[in-house]
Amino acid sequence: MIDRIRRSSRGRGVTPRRFRSRVLLAMLTVALVPLGIFAVVVAADLGAVTRSTVDETNRSILKDQVDAHQRQVADQAQALRVQVERVAATLRTLRDLALQGLQPAAADAQPATFVEYRGLHYISDGASTVLAGRPLGAPAFDPAVAGRDAESTGMLLGKMQDLARTDPGVIQDVWIADTVDTVVRTVPGIPGVRAALDRRSGTGPVLLGADGATPFSAIGIAAAEPAAWAGDPARPDASRPADASVNWTEPYDAATSDPPPAIGVTAWMAAGMGGRYHVGVDVSVGQLTSGLLDLHPAGEPHAYPLLMSSGSRLLAGGNPAGDEFGRLGEPLRLPPDPTFRAGLGAVEATGHPQALPVHVGGADKELFTAAIPGVEWVLATVVPKNDLLPEQAGLSRGIETGVRQILVHVLPVALLLCVVAYCLASVLARRLVDPVRALTVAAERLGDGHTDEPVPPQGEEEVGQLATSLERMRREINASRDAILAAARELEGRVAERTTQLRDRNEELVALNALAASLTRSLDPVAILRDALDTMRALVPLTAGRGWLQQGGKLTAPVVWGASPGTLDPDLRSVAARAAEEHRLVVRPVAAGQLVGLPLETGDGPLGAIALATNGAELEPRTRTLLRGVGDLVGLALRTARLSAEGRELAVLEERTRLAREIHDTLAQQLTGIVLQLEAAEVFLDRDQSRARQVVVGARDQARSALAEARRSVWDLRPAPLEQTGLAAAVSHEARQWQARTGISARVRTHGLPSPLSLDPETEVALFRIVQEALANAARHSHAGRVDIRIDLRSGVLRLSVRDDGDGFAAGELPPGCFGLVGMAERARLAGATLEVESAPGSGTRVTVRLPLADVPVPASA
């Protein structure tokens, strides 16, 4: 808006200058006329200043001194931050080097020879030092692990030496640490490793953590949490956000200094592999601040600097900082003044610089602070207050001599000037403020949403041009609002349409998922067709539906839904027959909608058809594709059901043939032999009774053999243990025999079973055969070493599970040749139970049968 007004002003030539000239003339009139009169009075009578003027002068001088010192300490803080950023840049270069160059050492690497001292192990030379402790989770130091890590970091030795030389003196060493294997390599090497460890063992932090298992720094300590600094609002260039991945420690006495102490800090950061590797740079605070901190800032002989960490520890300082605030590296010894403590705490918490009054060393002083983002340090300059105040005794005496004369001459003139200034300001303000006030009212109304009220014109000057621009903006706002409302309505329509489409697709997916689940649960063709029609109802608006099965070359409709039979059956049968003959989706328009025929078939031929009566418009291509997909799924399910039925019939025929063959080969022949022997005995009865007795005994033995053979055949139909002892004992007997045959350990456990367990014979046989098939599968396919069988009764549900610890298989993928799982599922379904198979590669297989029971007594122990 301002730019448009300026461009409009330049286009109108000299006219826009009138308002500015009028404003300047009014201001000069109000200011210069009283000033000129006042200057005449002052020239005639020098010195017209009161005691308040002296105090204001002192405050102004003090403020200038404070601002000068604050700027100086801020400039020093900025210079120190540049040096800190150089160290952080070196650290990031080391991190990138570690990310790109760290390679795992060969597994067959030769273990390095470490020297053990004070519970730690090290290898040290002039180039580097490797320190190692106990790996995390390991019971003791492992030289092979430490040797591999030393070899891995040794590949970066040359580049680490180059980084250590980037800032001589400031960077004491660089290091890479493996926090899992507890190995640290520091470059250059630590001179006098044992002496350094001796110096650190007494008062310094433990080199590799409290238990020697968590390496962090060759000479560092635990990291300090970075403060959430807001920065210095007065210096945006010094308030840039620091790299949050760079961590700075609290100060410590460097273990490698000789003699100690020498104050050091460590900058470190994670370097990949989920934080396993840490890299760091150990920095000498004295070298870092060398040449950047003035011993006597601002030329004041009694002033000195202080450098504090975010943890209120003294990093560096000039004399007498040690006497007034404590030793280097130790927590600050602060005066008891709560105001000073609160102010310094606010600086450390927010990074906002302040000038804090403090009483230390027996004198009042000012502490000027500046923040160093990135390391969260605070740089301060301590200046005695007496050095900030000017010599004011002479100034006060000169002023006091003219106070009386000023009162006599200035008061009447001041009163007259006030009257004149008031009159001139009233007249000029009326002419200047009225147009601006009217424009302000119009802008407020526009801001409140009254865009239908025009902005009143204010002439041709600057205010008038601003009013014209405001009126043009009002018209543009109205036009834009109408366009935005129209676009919003269009967008709402599109969102609603898209939401409807997504809802339809979601319903289709839910229906397809439900169909897929139902097709896998049942092998009943009628249930399959019924689930298919339910899915069709979710995909297409239907009025009727029929499902036919292909039997003997004809279509039979076992599933009916919708309109009463007879009204649409001929048309539905016709469109279904056409779809089955032409092997494609058939759509026939009718008066009430459309008839849709869908063939149900596989590569082996037609299996049936589905006919639908819809009351909607023409089917979309996407809907046709969905219907064809559903038809393919249903056809595959019907084919599976047919194959299952054929398999059952074949099994029955095979069983009948086997029984007939066994009866013919065993029982019939043995009975024939018994008849012949009895006839022979009858012949010998009158001739030789002893011979007749022998023939009768032989017939008896042969009869017993035939009886045993008959029992064996009956066992194949219904196992004898089921007749004698029930399901639990029969399963235990079968498990013992299976273990004897296969050599695989088998254990049977029962819980909560009543005695006796009342089950109908067919159900008992089905459950027993499922156990037999599960054991056979475990022996043939799983390579198991152990099988657990559990039978329990809880809440009226009998649960039988067979679990092995074998190979297992992927969920949803039957292993080749495991048709027995289908047979087990069919046996469970016929018995009114459910079968669940759980398996995963390498996790074994669990087969669980759940059979709801009615009126089964539950024992008290259950």
C-alpha cells in the first residue's frame, strides 16, 4: 500500500509535497520560535540548569558508558563465537569422515596387544592412543573386540591427524569412540598415559564411565544439556540457531596437561549406526580465548573479563576474577544478593544480555554480559561503578551559582512560550489531524468488515491519495471475496464428490475382504454362492439375485435373494445361461434397470453362474471389472469345494475297497478253513476222538486269529482305545506308539476334563484322526524334535492343540503335499468344531481344534 502511494505521489509532481511542507512548517513554528526566544534568554544569562539537569546529565553519561561497555563485550562474544564455530566445523568434518570412512574390521583380525593399568587397557604412541574398557553387556575386557575396533578407527588415523592440526593449540586432540565395544582412539596420542590416569583417578571423572564400560571422551566428561536460548534480540547476527547435534561439556581439568590443571572442554556428537559411534574434539579454553579477551576492557585499569559456562562454572577470567568469583573450572562463587543471582540466572537461561549491578571485592561494580550461542556460554566484563561516573563536583558548583538568576528571567518567558506554543499547536493540529482522523475511522470500519461503506475523499494531497488507495483496496477486497467464496463452493463440491468416491471404494474393499474370508472358511457351494450374493449387494444396487450351480450340464438355483420367485426367474435364468455359454459378463437392459449375468468358471470348465437385477444406471467399467474379479474368486472357491467333495468320495470308495479286500483275503479264507476243519472233526468224531479233538483245537485257534484280524479292521474304523478308555487315554496311547515309531519326543497334558468326557463316537473319532494326522505331518515335514499335545475344557469349549518345534512355514502358504490340513479342516467342520493352523518359518507349527460343548459337567478342579 505504501509503495503504491509513493508511486502515485511521484506521478503527481509537486502536489504531494504540500502536506509534507505544511507539517514541516508547523513543527518548525512550534519548536524554533520558543527555542529562539529561549536562546536569547540563555545568551543573555549563561547557565540555566537545575539540579535535575545535573542528575539527568549524569544519567546520560552513565548510559553512554553502559552502552559502550555492552557493545564491547558483545563484539568480544561474537569474535569468540566465530572461534567456537571453527571448532564445531572441525567436529562436523570429523563426523562426516567417520560416517564415510568407518568400516568394520575383518573378523579374523589379529588381536592387538593392550597394556592394562588401573582397570583400563591402552595402546599409545606419538600418533594416537587407544583406550579400551569392558564392552557393554560383556563380563570382562575382550582384546579381540578392542583390536578390531582399533584397526577400524586406525584406517582414519591420517585424516584425524590432519583435523587435529587445523587449529593448533586450540584443538588438543580429536577422538572417535565406540560406545558399545568401549573403545576410544584419540589423536594425537596422550603423553604419559599412566600419569594422566593417575591425575584423573583422584578428583577427576572416570575416564570411561563409572564401570569402565561407557567410553565418551579421551579427556572429557559427560555432556551438558544445551539450554533453549532465545538469543540476543538486539543482535540478530549473533542469535542464529546453533547446530543442536553438537554437544559441549562443562569445563574440566585436562588430564593431559602437565602440570595440571589446565581448563578444557569437549565438543562431541553422534556419528551414525544409531548413535553407537561418537566423535569429539577436546579444546583448550585458554588457547580458545587467547587474544580475544582484553585484560582491561574499555581501557579501564580495574575492569576484567569473565567467561562462564551454562552450568555456572568459570572458564576464563582476568585478575582479580579468581579472588572475587572463584577458581577456574569450579562453580562460580556468587554474592548473596538475590537480585544479582536472579539476573545472572535469566541471562544463562535465555541468552539475553543484561547489565547487572553487583557488590564484590568491597566495591559496587557493573557486570556487562553477552551470550555465545552454540556453547551456551556467557561472556561478562566487570567494571567498577566509580570508573563509569564523571567528575561532577565542578559542574555542580558552576550550576548552583546561576540557579537564582535563571528563576528570575526564565519563568515569565517560559509561561509566555507555553501559551504561544499551545495556541499555535491547537490551530495547526486542527487542520492537520481532521483528515487523518476521518481516514483512520474509515480504515477501522474497513478492518471491522464493513466493506460496503465507501471511504470518503480527502482532497488531492497525500492524505487524499491514501484515501483513494484505501477505497480502491476496498473494491478489490469485495471482488476478491466473491471470487474466494465461489472457489470455496466449487472446492466443497469437489471434496464431497471425492469423499463419496472414496467411501464407495472403501465399501467395495470391505465387501471383497469379507468375501475372500468367507470363501476360505467354507467348502459348502451353497454358502459360497450366498456369500457371493452378499458381496454383489455391497458392490451394485440390487433388487434380486440368483446363484446357480452347473450340475449335469444344467443350471440349478440353490440360492435366491430379492424379488419373489417367478417374477424375474425366467429373465435371470436366461441371462445366467447366456453368460455361462459365452464365458463372459452379460448385461441386458430392462425396463426397471439392468440384468447382469456373471459366469462362474475355471480353466477346467463352467461351475455355475450368478444373475443380478439392478435398479441403477449403466454399469461403470470399474464396476464390471470388480464383478468379473468376484466371479473368478467364486469360481475358484466352487472348484475347490468340488475337488474336496470328490476327494471325500474317492476316500470312501478306497476305504470300502480296502475293507472288502481284507475281508476276502483274511476273514473269508479263515472262516472257510474253520468250516473245513469242523467238518473234518465231525468225520473223525466216530473214528478217532483224539484226532477229532486236535482238529477242533486247530479250528478254535484259527477262529481266534480271525477274531484278532476282525478287531484290527475295526480299529482302523474306530480305534479300540476310544472304546475302552476315551479320548484322552487314546491320544496318550497313540502318542506313545508314535514316539516309539519315530523317535521324536511327545508329551500329552490335560486340564479340566470331566470323567467321563461325554462325546458322541463320530466326534471322538474325528478329534482322534486329527491328532493322528497332525502327528504324521510333524514326522513327515517339520523335522521336529519335540511335540506337545494339550487337551483342556474351559468355559464350555473343548480345546485340543498339537504343537511342534519344527521348521514351520509362511502364514497363508501350505507346504507342498500337505493335503492333510484340508482333511483335518473338513473333519473339524463335520464335527461342529473350528480348526486353526498357526505357523511361521523357523517357529514350528500349532494345530488347534475348538469344539463348543453343551451340558458338559465341569469338575471343581477346573
